[in-house]
Amino acid sequence: MRSAIINVIDRAARKAGRGLVRDFGEVQQLQVSRKGPADFVSAADLKAEKTLRYELGHARPDFGFVGEEGGVVSEGDGSHRWIVDPLNGTTNFLHGIPHFAISVALQRGEDIIAGVVYDPLRDELFWAERNSGAFLNDRRLRVSSRQRLADAVVATGIPFLGKAGHERYMPTLQAVAVNTAGVRQLGSAALDLAYVAAGRCDGFWEFGLGSWDLAAGIILVRESGGFVCDMDGGDKMLAKGEIIATNGELNGPLKTLLKDADPTFSKPSPGAPGHGPNK
């Protein structure tokens, strides 16, 4: 049985999704403006956020609202807030690549207690609620059971033109690429995390993300039996805008691989105390 909160998010996401599907069919006619190097905001993006804000606000008027396009729109009751990305995968959308999603999470205090990632083209609704499991439509989700990085497919996001982080990112990409069965750059962090929850990918890492990219995916991975952390192994993913998400079995090996390759980490000499896996 879905809770009232999940039903609220479901209805809002599906309504916004219908608009995205219509606009995706007319992608060449969309009004598009630049909001940064290789980072676009479309009329479809803004309309979807407006729809989500209205639907979620109508159902829970006391909750705050944070959207990718509008920022902090409302503080609400100061305890609950929606964290919303109306179109995660905007560049895919604008290039006619059919891989994008709506991401909606509910935060209470510092905790994410519910989340939905909705792929409107495939009609796949990934949803989770704290201590209640994760689901794809009505099917229970479990992360993969792979135990070796050499057998794993790991998703990521590559910094685009004009975005900082290439000097940090490229060494990690090389390290993961040569130690796994494959790296996938699909263009939607929210769907990457949903795919980890569904066992389609075994892991995911990325830097420089917004809370709206991560929030719903974090609870999906946790409730499907996976593990998420920041690059230091802590729980500050939203604050730092970085994440490692895995099936749990691969968390230690992937974190160690990334930290060893990341030039921003200070690394002790091989004989120094604390040097070794998962430190």
C-alpha cells in the first residue's frame, strides 16, 4: 500500500510528466535560453516546475518548496520541504535524447523521508519511503548482488563545457574505467541513482551536483538495500553536492579507488598510519 505522501508525489509527477512528453515531441520548437555554459533552461522545464509547485502545494500547503529553477520558493512550516528537479536531464531533453526524469523528494528536518524519480517516456515510477522499501511502479526493488568491481557497471556524470571539476574528475574516470566492466554516462543523475536501486547499475559517483539531483535518489538506493556516502564516506551528500552510491558490497572498493585517484585528496605515504582500503 502506498502512503498518502507517495500518492501526492505520484499525481504531481505524472501531471508534470504529461507536459514534458508533449514538449519533448516538439523539442525543436521549444523556447530555450542559456543559463550557463552548456547548461540550458527550457520552457518545458519551467512549466513542469510550476505544475509540481502547484500540485504539491495544493496537497500540502504548509510544506516548503525548493526547486532547481526557482530556488527556495517557500520555507513552509520550517520542518518539511519538497526538493524538486522538474527536468533532470535537460541537455538530453533538448537534444531529443529520450532519457530524462522528474525528481521529487520530501525532507523532514535533515532527513529525506520519501522520494520519487519518474521517467515519463517509459512510465517508470521509482519511489521509496523511509523504512518502507523501494519500488518500480508496484515491483519491489533490490540492488544488484555483484561483489567485484571487475564485474560492475558504474554510472557517472562528466563535467560539461565551462563547469569546474575536470582536473579532479578525469583521473577518477580513468581509474574506474580500467577497473570495472564499464562506465556509463547517461545524462541524468536522478535516473542513475534509480538504476542503482533497481540493480541496473552497480554503482554511481559524481561531483558538483545540486540537492535536487540527489535527494530522491538517495532514499531510493538506501531503501533498496544499497549504500550512499560522500567522498569521505560521510553523510553530507546534499551539502557537498557529491555522492558515491553502490549496492553496498562495492562501496569500500569504489570509494578507495576514487580517493586514490582524486588529486584533491591528500594521501599519506604507503607506510603512514591509516593508509589502506576504506581509510
